[in-house]
Amino acid sequence: MRDRIMPDLSLPLVSILIPSFNHSQFIEKSIRSALGQTYENVEVIVVDDGSRDDTHGVLKSFPERDNLKIILNRQNKGQGQVLNQALDLARGDFISLLPSDDWYLPEKTQLQIEKFRTLGSEYGAVYGRGARYFPDRDETRIIDSELHRGDILEQLILKGNFVYPITPLFRRKCFDQFRFHTGYVAEGEAIYLRIATAFKYDFVEQVVGVMRDHPQNIGKNTSKMYRDNLRFWSEFFESENLPPNISKHRSFVMARLHCLKGMEFLNLRRDFGMARKALWAGFRARPGYYLAPKRAAALFVSFLPSKMASVLLDAYFKNSRI
């Protein structure tokens, strides 16, 4: 039986895209949060990327609705292709991206459309504050980060991604100009940086979305993320027509990336070989970046024998929790 939804067609249509893969235990909450927006004219497009769990069963349990479209891919295509597939189906003037393990708060879309009404066409995105849910302790923590508006490209490069990943609402023309790369495991918020080369950003102060922390988060695959990040940043700084105030930051960005992933390999993965490789690459990219005591210490520890390095790290983390 089809649910008849009578949206206010005088409002611009917002397409909420939900790519999914093996999130059967999460996806219902994600879809209901999209359908439950206080903003009246939304369509929700779910594209499942060949899940091997019960995701298809969960999706088939949703009654047919005029504003819900569900696509079940039989074969896994990868996140970039799935998002581009969803974009091709979207009819909205605005686009929102919602991973299937996260959820929106009810007023997200309404708040952001209201903000867009005050902005010129040069503004391509409105983001907001976000929160992270930790199911192991049933705790939701608001992520307190700096917010910037206008031409934010240089700030994104220098400060890292302060645009909370699931919060932006984009004008459709952003994705007419920038499609998702299909060669990455997960391009993620790197596309926000590409969009920032051509469009301005603004924000709303409210918390508008919640990300779920769990072991299957793709961002926790350090090796894959390191490879994709290296490739993205190399291609980004090789782009034509980058202004001098952007291209001059290449050595800093590469040193920071190598260092962050090196410390992750060291502290979280205890993969001392990869830690040494990454941290040394960072040192060669920008030696001065390692003048900070923690970075210098990480570089030193990465060259120690594995057993000695493990003992030092265990002692450091034990003392830091006292």
C-alpha cells in the first residue's frame, strides 16, 4: 500500500541521498530521520551497494511512499559510484548526503533552507554543528569545532575539515560541477574541499546531525584511508589554476597527513613498520613540522625495536590515564 504524501510544492525540493552497505541494524533509523524532517518537501533516495547482511530485508519492509525511492544493487560498486547513481536519480534543487549508519535531527533541512534564503547564489553549501554517538556507553557528545563562512578553502586546508561530515546541505549545481570520484574506497568529505574551490559556505549554529561511532566506520581503516588521502591531496595540489595562497600549503598538508596517519599506525594499530614509513615521509616533507614534542617523540619511537616501542607506548598511555 502506498502512503500518499502531499508536500508543499511551493518549497524547493530537497533530495536526501542515503548510500548503504551492510548496515541492516542502523539503516531504519537513518531513513526515518530523513522522512521525519519538519521541512515539507523532501525526497529520500536510498541506494544499497550489494549488502550481504539483512539490509535488503529491512529496506523491503518500508511501505511504498511517493517521496521514498529504494534501489537495491546486486553487485557492490563502491561508494563513489553509488553516490553518483543516487545523484542521477535526484530531482531536488538541494542535495543532502546521509550515510546509512547516521541520522539527522528533525529541523536540519528547515534550518538550512531558511539560511539559504538569506544567501546569494555564490553560496553552494550550508553546514551545521554535529554530534557523535558512542553506543558502547550510550553517550552522545556534541562536537565543538570552529565554524567558518564565505570562502573557506584556505581554512579547510590549514585547520582540517571543520565541516562536520553529515551536516551540509548543497545546492544542486555543486554536484553538477563536481561528481564523486569512483576510484577511491570512500572519498568522504574530500569532495567538500573540491566544492570549496568554486562555492562559498555558510552555517547554522544548531546541531543538525549525529554520527554513530562503531568498529565498521570506514574511516577507521587506517591503511585504506592513508592511501586514498595521499592520492587525493597529490591530485589536488597538481590541479591547474590553484591560486598561490593555496598551492603554497602543499608541504604542510602532506607533512600533517603523514604525521597523523603515522601516529595512528603507531598508537592505535601498533603497526610499527607503517608508522615509521609514514612519519619519516612526513619529516622529509617538512622537517620543521616535527619540532613539536609529541611529533618528535612519535618519530623517535617508530625507529625503536617493536617490543621496546610497545613498552614505551603502554607506559605512556597508562600514565596519561592516571
